[in-house]
Amino acid sequence: MKDQALYKIPYGLYMVSSHKNGAINGQIANALFQVTAEPQTVAVSINKKNLTHEYIDASKEFAASILCQKTPMTFIGTFGFKSGKNINKFEHVSYELGKTKSPVLKDNCLGYFEAKVIDQLSVGTHTIFVGKVIDDHVFSSEEAMTYAYYQQVKGGRAPKTAPTYREK
């Protein structure tokens, strides 16, 4: 089938967060990957319209919490389909501020890492933020939620600001 090959790229699901002037925000992201092992470097693609983009761009720091398969759809709905401009996404969520002052999850999370932005690349609607990992922690050996699991088992879809969103 034409125009379907990109759907075959395997992705994980993460809650990517940052801070700005004492405020925090986070969002669901799937376009995140390790770039190098030495030094440990990761990259994440964030839509320029999202509040998390504004916070990462200002603070030059972010955290990524790795979601587990049991993460409830209500959590994904809050962090994936609502804006921190309108609600406090962390109001009923167990989290702590990491070394970068970005929030990291304590629930629905296998582990996390924090990064300081060392480079960024504008790519149309998104910015790819490249970050040097400065801290990480593993909580669980449970299975990570993949984007395929989210779609096939949980019945999820991509929000319009996701890099994987396509009109049907």
C-alpha cells in the first residue's frame, strides 16, 4: 500500500517535559531516539505550537519518562490531547523535579532520563532538540508502551500536532 511505510517504523511512547520560569509542562511524544552512546545523547521532535516546545526552547533542558504498557488512556489523553496552556496536566500526577528541574513521572513509568540541549534543528512544523543525557534512572523491567501497542491494543490515535499524524 502506498504512503503506509512510515507507519511501520517502531516508536516508543514518552512523556517529555520541561520548565520555564518555575512553571512545568509535559506532553506525549513518540519521536525520540538515542543518537550516540558516548557521550549519551538523545533527540526528540516537538511541534513548535506545543507549550513543551516553548519550555524546552527557553530552558534548554528536558526530561523523558518512558511509559509502561499499563499507562491508562486517561493519562495519555491528558498529556497527548490537552494543552498545558489550559490545564495543569500534573495536578493529579505523581512526579518529582529532576536535576534539570523538569518533571519526571513516578507512576506509569519504567524510568526516565534528563538532558541538556546541545543543538536543535528546525524541520518545518517541528524542532528536533538534541540533548546530552545528564541523569537517568530505571524503576521497572515491565514492558515499555510502543506506539504500535498504543494503536492496536489501546485503540489510540495521533493528535494533530504529532509527527505521525496524517489525515485519513
